[in-house]
Amino acid sequence: MKLTKLLILLLLPALSFGQMKQNTFVFGPKIGAQMTKVKILTNSLTVINSKNRFDFNAGVFGRFNFGKFSIQPEVMYQEKGGNFTGGVTQQHSYQYISTPILLGYRPFKGINFEIGPEYSWAINAGSVNGDRNIYGPDTKNDIALVVGTRIDMLDALSMFSINIRYVHGLTNVTNRLSEATPLDFRNRTLQLSISYNFSEYYTWWKKYGVKKEKK
């Protein structure tokens, strides 16, 4: 809650000024951090608790703007999972190449609500590091629903956007059994990232760049 209030206080000044009109197509890199957890939906071993862990994400995006609406496909690397404590102490580190496709709607200048699916391929499926007690996902794929908001910054920072998202995993990513009963592990992720809009650079430079002196 304190983090949310701090973000609002930091962003209010940025939103109190006019934004530049974005191009029809915007693209660029993005990088951020995320808090992840494995939600155990079926767990007969009640002594096991799933704890949050902090990981990172990075990738590239392209965005097509159509008035108040936008479509934004992405390709990104991210780490999900969580830490288990109780009867066992384990680190579940799930590494994915993900491709979210988000539909955006801009109700207010600079504020965009986004929703869409995310399809992920696990690059460490089935991996186990017994010495360090680290486990990858059992399944090769994960499907999730993404909801969040994108905040486009003010004129002087119009190349940047802040992205806040919640990613709700829909796929059971484990094949484990608990007393002959199949377990059900689902990814839960809260993301905070910054994206850089390459195609906004020319607009920014035209307005704020070094001006040649007229002779």
C-alpha cells in the first residue's frame, strides 16, 4: 500500500502536463522487476507454504495506436516461481520466454488500461538442481491473463512509459503428487517495468533538441 501511494505521488506531476501525441506505431525495449508466487490450489500437505520471491523481466514491444485504443504485442524474458517453506525448503525458479498481446484503452490523457492473454514457453522445464534445491516447472507452456495500466510520461519524458501489471496464471505447471493426489501449482505475478518508445525520439528532439542558431 505504501509503495502504491509513493508511485501515485511521483506520477501526479508527470500527468499534470500535456503529453505529445504518440505515433501510430511505437516500439522499443522494456525492463523491470516483478514479485512472483506459486499459488498451490490443491495441497494436502498443509505444512508447506508458498512465499513470494523477486525476479526481473526484460524484452521488446511494438504498439499500434488507433485513437483511444491500442494493440501491443511483446516478446520478453521473465522469471516466475516462488519459495516453499515448511516441511520442505525449495526454490521454484521458472524461466520463460513470454508473448503477451494486450488491448489498451485510454480513458484519460496519459492513462491506459490494458488486458490480454500471455503465452509462455519454459526454457528450464523439468530442470532440477538437487544440491541447491532449485526446481524448474514440469510443464513446457504456461497461459495467463494479464491486466494492468500503462502510464505515458509528460513532454520531456514522452519517450518513457511505466507499466504496472498483474499476471494470473491459468495453467497447472506441476506434475507432482501429494499422497497420490495431483497437485495444482499456478503462477501469480505482479510486474513493474519501464519501456522506452524509440519512435518518439524524433518528436522529442524536434521540440527539445539543440536548436541551430540562425545567421
